[in-house]
Amino acid sequence: MSVIDAVPVTDSEPTEDYVNLGVFGRLTHRRGWLSQHLGTAVIGFVLGYLLGHWLGNVVAGGYSYVQNSGQNNVADTGGLLLGVLGWLFGAGALNYPIAKMMGREPAEERFDPSWTRYFRYTADHKVVGLQYIFSVLTFLFTGGLLAMAIRTELLSPTSHAFGPGTYIAIVSEHGTVMMMMATSIVVGPFGNWLVPLMIGARRTAFPRVEAFSFWTFTAGYLVIMSALFYGGFPTGWTGYAPLQTQAGAGMMSYLVGFAVIGMGMMAAGFNLAVTIVTCRAPGLTWGRLPIFVWSVLATAALLTLATPTLVAGGFLGILDRTAQTAFYVNEHGGSSYLWQNLFWFFGHPEVYIMALPGFGIVAEMLPVFTRKPLFAYKVAAAGMLGVALLSFFVWQHHLFQSGINPDMRPLFMLTTELISIPTGFIYLVGLGTLYKAKIRFEIPMLFALALFFNFLIGGVTGVFLSDVPVNVQVHGSFFVLAHFHYTIMGGLVFAFFGGIYYWFPKMTGKMMNKTLGKIHFWMMFIFFNLTFFPMFIIGLLGQPRRVFEYAQNLQTLNDIASVSAFFLGASFVVFVANFVWSIFINPVAAPPNPWDSLGLEWQTPSPVPYYNFERIPVIMADPYHYSEPNAPQLADLGVGSDRTDEKVEVGK
Amino acid sequence: MTDTSTREPRHFARMFVLWLVVAGVADALFYTLAGPHVPPGTMTTSAKDNQFDFNVLLVIALPVLIAVWIYMGYAIVMWRSTRKGVAEPVGGAVARGNKGVQFAWIASTSTIVMGLFVFGTVALINGAGSGGGEGPNPVWSPNSKAPLQVQVIGQQWKFTYRYPSFGGFETTQLILPNNTTIEFHVTSLDVTHDFWAYQLGVKADANPQLDNVAYTTTRETGSVTVRCDELCGIWHGAMYNYGRVISPAAFEAWATATQRASVANTKLLPPYALTYVPDANGADGGLYPTNVDPYSASEVYGAKVAAS
Amino acid sequence: MTATARRHEVMTSTPEEAEYELRQSINSYWTGGRLLVGMFTFFVASLAFTYFYLRSSNSGGLWRPAHVTAPTGTGAAIFAFSAVAALLAVVGYRRFQSGGVQDWKVAGWTAVMALVIAMGLQIYQLTQLPFYPGSSGYASTFIAWAVTNVFLLICLLYWMETLLAQSMRLRSALPVGETVADSASPRAQKFRGNLESCTFFFQFAAIVAVLFWALIYLI
Amino acid sequence: MSLRGRLATALALFLAVVGLALWVVFGFITPTTPTTDFTSAQPAGSPVNLTIQAVGAIGFGPHPTWVSYLVKTPAGKWIQSTIWKLPAHTKVNLTIMQYDSGSPLRNQIWGQVAGTQGGTELLNGKPISFYNSYGGNGVGHTFAVPAIGLVVPLVGVPSSAPNICGTAPCTPNYAHNVIKVSFTTPSAGSYSWQCFVPCGLGTLYGNGGPMGALGYMGGFLDVTA
């Protein structure tokens, strides 16, 4: 298995045969234009696509999915799959897995000081984390532009800006891109960047799996965007069969794209879960683990275990459209319910994949900005694990009116409502930590408080949706849409931006502009609520999701939502301006610990050395002792006396 | 530690009083002013029950929302750091996790949740499925002896309706008699649709070759909006129509008249059945080849299809 | 050398640290191997769910028309070769633990051969089907299992092959007189962790093979 | 690089991204079906004469094998356009030239003529109120505007006819049926119309392909005041 390949960075043995990857090693170690990087990955994708398409036509020549259409889904699938393979090969992801078949050992990666390392296949978790940030932002803004298109169409109750088919394609693309992005928005950037630092590790357990997860994630972006060039797909992000089986070639991009992203999700979750379990520094007991790491652990478990079901469902869908099996076609011995079960069995853990890391981020930031220990730490950790476990038992609440297992509805109503108890723990933690605190309204704290405001509305409406009688009224309407935007965008995306403002100084050594940050926050917060709150009412008044025509009397509310959405979109332009300004145009050096945090990640030198810690730290306390003037030392970093210049003053 | 010379205000008493007033007013205002107008209205038993259910949930939810907001607002105003730069640490008892508070929180949220579950289940069973699709063998059905059966057929991209008690005629209009228990049998000719009769408080997925039953009893006359609530392709947004609930006498007259008018076409329809799908193929052949027996992989996948 | 450059370039572990990180690596193999099995379990459980779901819903009476079965002889042979491979991996590992590195290598290479044959048979069987993939629920499920099985066999093959290849290179790298089964060198220790996980995965694959052989061909 | 230089570079890159987004919007996701205007062809108030044809294969464009409707512009030219601008509250004399063959309907309700003047259609001059799709030549397509209850079944030409039109636009020299109906346009608004015969050749349930794309088997009546 290629995934079992820990990099022995600390092995002190002689390294002559050790670094030798043969011809692939020479590829990996070359630098400059002739090496492997993003550019060769793109070339690999294109060549792989062409090869796969040709191959598909060879093995299934003359066979077209739809008679006379010239549409050959075998060729399309082959093209996309080999495109992904070519992408990975071009990036250099396959060098070691191939060399390994000849019994070679992993090469020890040397630190690459050049900026080009950000465009390479690298096992450095800090570089991967930053690569992820730029990628998820690309995902987010692509999906955001599509959202602007949706709101443009909904300015008027009839079809006006786009044709109905185009509109459905935009809606589907928006939903899918955003869902793919949201699975990785925190675990990818912050999980990879911060977890090793927070647990005192010099690397993740499987650094190449970590890099693989990133390059698969980006390949998934190319695949899902290819849907637009195939004419889009009409099923929304849920991809309901048998519409899935009826749809045009763009559907292949959805199925293959989700499978590829799923591989990336599994790889990322696998690596982080193992890292947290095995690579903690001495003294870092479960009771001292930073709460963000707990949230990543719960999320990683969900990513690893729930995603295979999605990949299986997509795999069956791909077979339906290429080998002409009939899994989802009732008339041929299949079942349209099968997809709904498989999809939602993944789909509900998925939404907690999107909620938990957000909780982790705000719980991590609250003590810093209130100068208090985290309230009810154990409850918070237990809550995250409880949510993760329960999320496997709630999936049929998406199917209350579908006619599947109607007698099970009370049970799924119960499990769904039960999940609000561990979810509520985050409020216990938040409110308890605020009590008699010394709150500092720095920008990250603003985002954290906004999460509590938004997620409350999202969470409470979730209870409404879990109640079967109310669900009859609001299922599939804009009410649902508002609900999950309040939880995912109001929760996760707010936490993500809070996290960027909070950890940006650590990651880049630069401060983000405060004024622009405040403008960004307030615009985002106000217009987010103005965009999505009216949608609750729109949904209650009877507007189903994903429609291009709605009742005339709902136009005012829809227009409020649309105009607010444009301002919400504009707030991200402010963010991009701030981001680019602070990194590239006018960088301001950040102090080593600008928020005065006790977290282990802030105790490392800035910029963080390649191996994170010169000596493996020995953890001696949990990182939340803000209440004591002379807080116990968090960790013995074991740094020699020659490093006094880099020692960081913490905890006052 | 707080200075003993300055009296610490009783924060919780303040917040509690504020909460009691605001939550009480909000609940009372909502229930009396907005409550009766909450969608989907009271046209049927299921709509009325679901409206009541929604109102109960909101009356419980508002105080919870308000409690958190008041607490957060209070905290933001009262407990902000006044110092420039980093505040001094907060020590003492407030910095320790209070077990009693944790227990109270968990106990109260659990109580609310279990209460909601019991309430929802009772509402679901008493409401005979609350107007939701209950699959082919409904577990909860109304007491009515002779409900009016109406079959809802979803197809891309229109709902049509069959009335088996009137010779099984099929029409594009949904007309229902008042004060009658209706038994909807929802099915589809192609992909998955969802029959959402908004004012009736009825919602049920339409699946090919499957029967999905939903019950409701009409209480008031008026207009009904029917929309498709499950994405079904390009014209999903245009898949709606308007129906009416009318007096039983008027319904009888309409039904017999329509039965008579469409008798010629009704003869050509397949006999009434709970599922209703001729085949998965289009007008000119389907996705799945028909002549695959004896099966040969090369025949199916390698055969050149003649261009027409 | 500047402080910054040194910080990035130089990383000398103390012996305690090297030992600690070696433990971490070995534990990672153990934990990773178990998590991998969990991951695959959810995948094949989805297929088993599909099997039972389509079987019980029997849409249009088309779960499985009478007497339609994938070629049973080939199916039994695929199962037999997969099972033999798993057995060899387990028995070989037992021998390895008691020092029989050579025995393990022979068993391992034989297992690889058995897997190649099983894979070849599985692909051959896909080209010789007596039914059309979309003709019934059973036909569809069979196709999904066959493709999954090819993938699973490739994973097993790859893992076993890389270990065998690695052990051959290790032989010359280890101090004279030590074998990969008893050497205290970090590389040998990690190799053993990897091999343990691999053997565990073979056991899991054997269970999956039995289960699906029974589902597809027996019942 | 100077501050100004970095600023300029960032702005240039930003503009490049905006350009890329606009290229995608206008190149791939904006509608490509043209609108045909019938509001100014006749004097206000007088009936609009609308002539369309249904063909088995469009013969050109990205999907030459797809079944499609074509419309005759006021200038007398046959084009592929399914969005038609019509005046409100006006009588429309609709003539449909049906060049495609037919088949039994999946749902015979679409054999019933509805929403037309007199509840009938003129099939080659003979009035009919419904058509048995299981007999005769079957029904090839329907022209239906669900929002105003208009359903016009288009009886197919015999599939054995020697002169079936291969590609559009078809001329009356080929086998065809002429169907004429009259209806009155509703008040201003956008009304979708579609075909209810699953004629999306070969796709599952016959409703993919041309049935699932604007410009072939569906469009809008863009009714203006």
C-alpha cells in the first residue's frame, strides 16, 4: 500500500542507498523548470485526459451511452481518471510509490528555501497547509461567483438571466464545488499546518499521504469544473438517481469528481487521525490535547469512515453510466432509494465534517481573547466525539417524505434531536468561557462571536427540520437552504476566516491589515444575515429549492436576499484585497505572538523551522492556563542557550 | 480576585429578569400575532397540525435564542477588556469549570430534546403521518372509513391526477372536496419528483414503480399550490400547478362532468393501479438495449451503431 | 551558517528522540493499518448493503431471474486463489516471527503469484458473462463486486510486493549476521511494523473474499 | 519590486481573473437560444400567425441527431429558436408541421387536446379532440404550455413513409402532418412550453438530451403587454 510509507526524517543511519529513488529520485530532486511542479501537473492532466479518452474509445469503440449521440461515457470517464493520474504523475506524487515497488526507501526531503516549493509536491506539512489555503480559497470564490449567478437569476420570479438548464447547471455546480471545498476548508489548511505543531510533532505520520491528499483535492477541482465544459449536470449536489442516470456527460464530472475528492478526503483524514493518535509529544495526554486537535480528530475519523460510502455510491453510478449496470433504475432491478441511502449515509456525517472544525477553531480562540481557561474542556471534547458518533445514525432524516422506512421516522427524529445535545456543548463552552471574562475584540474574536450568533439560528432551525410534522412543511424548501447556509457558512466559513486572521501571523510572519479586516468582518456578518435570514421566510412561504420560477409575491424578499448577496460577495473582495495587500504588496512583520496565546504553536520560532522543534517538546500542562499570572510552563522545548534570541515570551 | 470593597452586581439575576421579559413578550407576540398566519395555514388537518407543531417549536425556540443572545450581549457589554493591549488574566473561581453549571446545561438541553421528541412523535402518530409520504404501507392512517383516493402521477415535468372512484379518469387539475379525508397515492413515470401541495400540508416523494401514500383531511375551501420539491431536471422550476378545495357537491358535479367529458381518452389509459410505469424507454428506444439475449459483451459495447 | 538556515537544515536527534520517533513510526503502521481496514470495511459494507438492499426490494421482480449466476467455476477459483494468498501471508508471517525470513519470502512470492492469477481470472470472468450488466440487480451487483475485487487484489499485490522488494534490499543493508526478522536496526523494526499491518490487511481481505464469494455464488 | 509595481501586478492579475470569469460566463453559461419576436409582425390586436415544425433530427449544430422544433420567423425564415415573444391577450393561429414519426404515449393523457379554441385541433383539416396513440401512427410530440393548460398532440407520420425528412429545415415535399390550433395568449409573463413525449432518443426514460436542453424540445412564450 502506498499509504503506508512513513518518512523517517530522523533516522541517523547512513543515507547512501537510503535517498536513492533511482530514476524517479533524479526527477524529484531536480530543481528549476525541468523538475516536477504545478506546470508539469497541468501538462500531465491534459495528456492523461487525451490518452484516457482515446483509450476509452479503443476499449469501447462505437459504444455510445446514448444512441447516435456520439457521447461515449467510457471515454469521458477514462479521460477524467487518467487526467487525474496524469496530474498526480506530473506533480511527482507517483515517484515514490513506483520506486517502492523496486524496494527503494523513501528519500529524505531536504528543505527547499525557494518560493517555488509552494508549487511542488512536498511532504512539508507547513507548505501543504499554505497550498491548501490558496486552493480552498480558489474553490470558495469559484463557488461564490456561481452563487452570485444564482442570485442574479432569482432577482426576478421568471426566467430572465439564464436558461432553465443553465440555471440548474449553475446551481448544481455551486452546491458541489462548495460541498467539496467545505470538507477541506479547515482540515486541509489548518489541520495540516497546525496539528503537528500543536501536538509537538516534527511531521505528520504519513507526510506523502498528506501531500497526496492535497494534489488529489486540486485534481478534483479540475474534474468538477470540467462539468461546465460538458454542459453541466442537472442534479444538484445530491446527485439523485435516476436523474443522475438520465443526465448528460457533465454527470461524469460530478461522479468522478466526488470520487477523486473523496480519495483526497480519506487520505487527509487518515493521515491526521493517525498523526494525532501516534505522534503526540511526550506528556501530551488526551486530557491536555488542544481542543482544536480534538475537533480535527473527530473530523478525521468521519472523513476516513464516512467517505468510502460516498465513493462506493459514486462508483456504482459510474458503472451505471459506463458498463450499463442498473443500480439506480427501478425498472431493471435496481433501486432509486439505493443512492439516497448511500449518499445520505455519507451526507450526514459530511455536514458534521463541516461543523466540527469550526467549533474547534472558535474554542481554541476564545480563551486567548478572554484570558480565561476553556470552560468545560472535557465536555467539549466529549461533545465532538459524540457528534461524530451520532452522525452515523441520523441519515434518514433527509428521507422523511421519501417513503423509505416510514416506521423508522420516530427513531431518526430521536437520533437527530439527540445530536443537538452534544452540538449544544459548544455553546456551554462558549458562554461559560465568556463569563466574567476580559474580552478583547480582535478580528478573530469577532468571527468567533459571529459563529455563535449564526450557528445558533442554524442549529435551532435544524431541530425544526428534525421534527417530522414541521419537516413535511419545510423539507426541500428555502428553509432548508437557509438552515444549512447558517450552519456551514455562518459556522464553518466564519470560523475559517477567523482562523485565517488568527494564525496568519504565524503562518506567514506578517500581520493582516486591521482596518480592512474590520470592514470585511462587518460586511460579511451583516450581509450574510441579510442574505440568508429572509430565506427562512421565503421557504416557509412555499419556495422550493433549485427553482428558476417562483411566486410573484416572493419577489421582494428574494430581491433583498439577492442584493445582500452581492454585498456579501463584495465583502470577499475586501478580504482578497487585504490578503494580497498583507502578503505581497505591503507586508508588515508580525510579532512572534501577537495575540499572547499560550498555544504550543506560538512557542515555536517564527518562521517555524523545517522540523518544527529542535528538540521534541515535553508537554507539562494544557494550553489554557490564562487565568494564572504565573501560568505553569506549557512545555519544555529543550532549546539550547544559544537560542535565547528566539525564545518567545508567553503568558506574560 | 474581585475587590471586596466594590459590590459585584448580580449578573444572573439581571439577565434572568431581562430574559423573562423579552422572551415572554416575544413568545406572546409571536403566538398571538404571527402564529395563526404561519404557513401552511389551516386548510386541512395536516396543515393545521403542522402549523401548530411549528408554533410550539418556535415558542420553545424563541426563549432559547433570546437567552443566548441576552447572555452574549450582556457579556460583550459588561465583560469587555478595558485595557489597551493584553488584559490581565482572569483568576479565581470563575476561571474554574463549574460542574453544577455543566450538569444543569446538559440536563436542561436533554430535557428539551426529549420533550420535543415525544411531542413530535405524538404529533406524527395523531396526525396520521402529518401529511408526509408514508411509503406503500402506511403505518399511521386516519380513522376515516372511506377516504377519497387520488393518485398523483409525477412525470417530467408535470403532475397529473387520477380519480379511481370516478372511473379512473386522469386530469391535469387537482380538485378536492371539502371535509373529506384524502388518500394520496404518489408515484412517478420517470425520475424522482416530490408532490408538495403547499396549503394542504402534504409532501410525498414520487418514485418510479413505487407507491407513496399520504393522508390529509380537508377543512376549508380555497386555492392550492402544487410544486415539485425534488430536483427533477431542466423544467423542475416550472413544474407547478394550482388546485382547489371546493364543496363536496361542487366536487361531485365537477368529477362526474370530467369523467363524462374524458371518457373516450380514459378508455385508452391503463387500468388504475397503484404504480404505473410502462417502461424505462423513450419514444425511440431506451438507454438499455433490448436485444441482449444471448448476451455478448462485444455486441453491446463494441457494436457500431448505424448513424441514422 | 546563519541561524535561520541552520534551523532549516540541521536536525540532529538525540538518541532518545530517535527512539521516540521510531516508536511513533511503528505505532503509525499499526494504527494506520487498522484505520485502513476500517476504511475498506465501510466501502465493501456499502457493496454488501447494495446487495441486500436490491435483493430485498426486488424491483420489478428483477433481482435475479432464475438460474442466473456468474460462472461458478471461475468464481470458486478466484476465491480459492485469494484465500490461498491470504493463508500464505498469515503462515509466512508466523514463520517470519520465528525467524524464518526465507520461508516468509517464499510464501510471499507465492501469494503474489496467487493474487496475479486471481486477478487474471477475475478480469477474464468479466469478459465471459452470461448476462447483460443492466439485466438485473444481481448482474449489476456482480459487476460492482468484480471491479472492486480487482482493485482490492491490486492493493494486496502492491503491498506484499513492495515489502518483498524492500526485504531484498534490506538484506544487504543490515549488519552481517542479522536478519530483517531479528535486527534491532530502525529500518528492520519499521519493516516489521509494516509487515504486521500488511498481514492484518490480508486477514481482512480473506474475510471479504469469503463473504462475497458466498453472496455472489452460493446463496 | 516597488510598492507601486507590486500593486500594479496585483491589479493586473485581478483583472485577468475577472476576465477569465467573464469569459466563462459569456462563453459557457449564458443562454444560446435566440428569441424570435412576433409582437411587431402584425398590427396590434390582430391575430398572430405562428408556424413551427417538429423534425426528427436537427442536422446541424452541436447535436445534429437531436430531435427539435424550428420556428418560421416573421421574415419567413426557418430557424432553431424556442423563445417566442408574443403580445398579451391576443389570438394566436398556430400551425405545426409535424415531420417526425410517432409512437404510443407513455401517458395517454397527452393524447387529449386541451386549452385550444373549441377544445380541438385540425389534423390535416379534420378536427379531432383526442388521438389514440396506440393505434394509427402514434403521437410524435406534443406542444404543451402547462401554465395555460394548452396541450396539442402531434400525430406522427407513418414511419414507413418513403420520403421522411432527414434533416431540418424540412420542406412540405416530405411526409408531414399539418396541425392547426388557435389559442389566446394570457397576460404578460414568461410561460414555459415543452413536449410531453419522451423523445430524448435513447436516454433513460427518454427525457434527457433534447428534452433536457433549451432550444430543442422546450422553450418559453415570452408574453409582453
